[in-house]
Amino acid sequence: MTDYSVLKQDFYDLSDFLIALGDKKRQAIIIRLLEEKNCDGLQVTSLIETTNLSRPAISHHLKILKDAKIIDYRQEGKKNFYYLSHEQSEIKKLQFFLDKVITIIDEKDRS
């Protein structure tokens, strides 16, 4: 028997991560960071070109992505370089959650 209260809590725990992924501008930032071959990171100016957003708007989106542990940054002097985080705990939580949902659906299909 499935414990839906646990599933509900898992879903709730993922909500900030899902919100961070759900915005099209943040998706564009993630894709742009994935395209970066050397993984040294990109400055805000490069992300402005990708999204056509202002510097403050980009900074707002970067903060949301950083809080969701999707991106990180490093500093060189006064310059910040943003890159995809190597922390995969939230991605793995989402994957585990989706696996549980698929199992529930499959079990219902067999009944």
C-alpha cells in the first residue's frame, strides 16, 4: 500500500527546485550553462545576451537557481562566474520521486 503522505511531503520538498526549473528564462540560463564547454562559468553579461534581460533581472534569476542548488559561482577579483553546480542531490530527489510516481501508475495499470 502506498503512503501518499510521504509522497506529498516529497513533492513539497521539491517545490522550490521545481519552481526554479519552471521559468523559461531560468531554463535558458541553464541551457546556456550546459552549452559552455570549458565549465569555467559565465559572467552575467554573457547571460544577458542569451536572455535579453537586464542585469538586475539576471541576478534575480541566478539567486533563485543558486538557492535551488542548480548553479554555483566563483569569484575572480570583482568578477563572478556562474556554472552548473556539481551538487546533484535535488536532481536525484526529483528522479527518486518520479520513479515512485511511475511505480504507482504501473501498479494501477496492472490492477
